[in-house]
Amino acid sequence: MPLIALTGGIASGKSTIAQRLAEHGAVVIDADQVVRDVQRPRSPVLDAIAEEFGTAMILPDGSLDRAALGTRVFGDPEAVARLNTIVHPAVRVESWRRFAEASAADPEAVVVYDVPLLVEARVDDPWELIVVAHAPSDVRLRRLVELRGMSEKDAAARIASQVSDDARLAVADVVIDTSGSIDGTLRQVDELWDRLPRLIAQR
């Protein structure tokens, strides 16, 4: 089972790459969805979040108030670290369960883990390849403002809160330059898919 990590900063085009890889036949596992699933109502993770950060983090229907939690921890490295201590171990266990499930269904499947926090939390896992979606921060800021309606101040704060581009590029086996057109990005993904057997064999 070739296991590939796909990462990139906010508005880097990572989702476009993941979708194209899925079209080629890869099994894409979304780390953000795994996080949402381990934080489901009445889960041990959600109970621990409520205990650590207060019941105000829980909506009346028992689900996580993601906006409230984001506001509570944003810009507070100590709070982020406490949250990560709760969430990351559960995400690791569940993601590996899903990798194994995909492999059992098709031992030859290419499994792609779409994971924003690779450098922060998962860089040492046994990936066959690490693929980084990369666009300069000014391009990503413009996308956040023009496509997501964020203010420049908020967009800049979101980018600044993430690990640096240099840190992501330092762990990359393959870099997809997403700063140009979508067609250009997709062409690079197609080329990567064609080269995957050779790249993996060289590891």
C-alpha cells in the first residue's frame, strides 16, 4: 500500500490536488474529516475538550462549537498545545485504522492522506512520499480575500499562525506549484501520478 502525505498551507490548492488524485484512483483520506469524526458528540475527545476548555465549547445539540473553540485557542500557543494533546493521539489512531481499511480492501491502492498539520504532527510517520502544495503567501492571501471573503488582516493572521513555507518545503519529496492556473496545477498532478511507481521504487 503506497502511503502518500499531501500537505500545504491554507489556500494552497491542496484540495484541488487531492480531488485530482482521487480521480486517478487514489484513496484520499481527509485529516480534517478524521478530526471531525473523533470529536463527534459523546466521544472521549469531545468530553476531554469540554473538561479542558469549558462546556461553552459544546452546542445545545451536543456537538462541538468549532467557532468558539477556534476563538478560544487562536493566538494562544499554550492553549493550542493543550488541544493538540487531546486531539492528535485520537486522530493518529483513527487515521491508521482507515489506512489499514483501505489496504485491506485493495492492497495495491495508493492511499493519500490530506493532512494540513503534517509538519506539526505527522512528519515522522512512514510515508512513501510527502507531496507539498505550494503557493507564495501573497498569492494565498489574495485567494483568502477574493475567494473566501476574509479581510486582509484576518487572512494574514491565518497564514502567520501556520508553519512556515520553508518548513513545509524542507520535508517535501515532491512540490506542486499551485501559484498559476488550475490547469497548470492539474497537469503537475497528472505528471506526478504517472511518475508515482518510479518515485516510490526509488525510496
